[in-house]
Amino acid sequence: MNIRDIIEGKKEWRAHVARVKALPQDYQIVYKEMQKYFFKVGPVELTEGTGLLSGIVDLFEEGAASGKGVLEVTGRDVAAFCDDLIKDSKTYADIYQESVDQANNKTIRKGADKKK
């Protein structure tokens, strides 16, 4: 990644943040909580641009424009809404678990080979 990519990424992020700040207060609160959740859960796509987060802002902008409250857009269970958005996404936790499983399998195979 060169300096231009970094600068462009920062510009995109600032524009994204400006869009969030333009949302009604209830939408901003829910968005920020969702963002925290996604940063904790770590869907891999989250680090690839702002695709998932931009999609949420798009959805929220449409909801706000049509006069809906944020919970009318997400449903009352916001955590379930978030989980549904990333249900088919690979997370960093998934990647870590796969590496642990592979290491365990190697250890088990080595033990089985020694018994032969």
C-alpha cells in the first residue's frame, strides 16, 4: 500500500463519517453500536473498504428519508440484524479457529505416526 492509497482511504472514511453524522440522532446511535459490534466480531470484509458499513448507511439514509424510525429499519433486535448481515461472512475468529484446528490435527497425526 502506498501513500496515495492511504490518503485515498482516509478521504473515503471521512466522507463515510460525514454521511453518518448527517443521519438523525437515533440512526447515528444505532449505527455506532453496530459499528462497535462489527469491529469486535471482525468480519473480514469490514477491512476491505467500507462496503458493509456503507451499505448500512445507504439503508439508514433511505429509512430516514422515508420517515421511518431506525428500529423500523433494523427490527427491534439490532444484534440479530447485525448477525444476519454477516452470517455468511468469514470472521477473524473463524480464521483463528481454523488455524487452531489445523495445528491440533497435525499434533494428533504426529502422535498417531509415533504409535506405529
